[in-house]
Amino acid sequence: MKTFTREELKKYHGLGGNPAYVAYKGRVYDVSASAVWEMGSHMAKHLAGYDLTEAINEAPHDASRLDKFPVVGELKD
């Protein structure tokens, strides 16, 4: 499994043909196939390429939504 730094994760922003990846609690998920992550943006509040661990606490859903997406790596600080 690939290890991502925060800087590397930013490259996976979902624009220009790049996949859309997000991190949550150290795991990196590929959300590219999700219609709610088109153009690397989710609900005009969150951007692909970032760690959403804190942001998911404010979401109207829990982190189990990420379970349907493939884990492509882990985030290391």
C-alpha cells in the first residue's frame, strides 16, 4: 500500500484527469467514482486531496460512507 504525505495527497485533487483521494484517520480513499465528488469537490465544502478526519465530524453522515470506496494507501505526517 502506498504511503502519502499531506503534500503528495494534494496532487489527488480530482481535477485535470487526476483521481480524487481523501484521507480519514490515516487511511487514504479513492472517491473518484462518487457522483458527490465530481470535480474534486463535495457539497461545495470539502476538497479532494486533503485529510477530512476533523471535517467528517461536522458532516450529516458518519465515516461509514467511506467504507464503499477503495483504500489506496495511508497518510503519514
